[in-house]
Amino acid sequence: MGQTILSKYVKEMRKRYNLTQVDLSEKAGVGLRFVRELEQGKTTLRMDKVNQVLNLFGSEVGAVHMERRGD
């Protein structure tokens, strides 16, 4: 697992708000293991749980329309 933009963002925001991983997991209502995997860049995570974490920072992930070549 390598760090991703998302994992770096979560870790940066957690530190900005002076939260430990335990604090973040409790405030977001997700498990500590989930927070660790998110910050480590695990590629298969439940989007609803990712959004639970991101909502604490006023953010969310979702589908974004992209123009495809030939369209």
C-alpha cells in the first residue's frame, strides 16, 4: 500500500486538528483499523466509511463526470 492523495489529505487534516488516529476513529464512528488502512492508502475501502471520516473535515468523495475521448 502506498500513500495516495486521499490518504495524505486525511493524515494532514487529522494532524491539523490535533487528533490521534484513535480520536479520529471515535469521532467518525469507524474502527481504528479502518483509519490506519485509509492513511496507509489501502485501495479497497468502503466509500460510505471514507465519507464518514471526510465529513469531519467538511469534505466528501463521490463520482465526478469526466469527458472521454471520442465523446
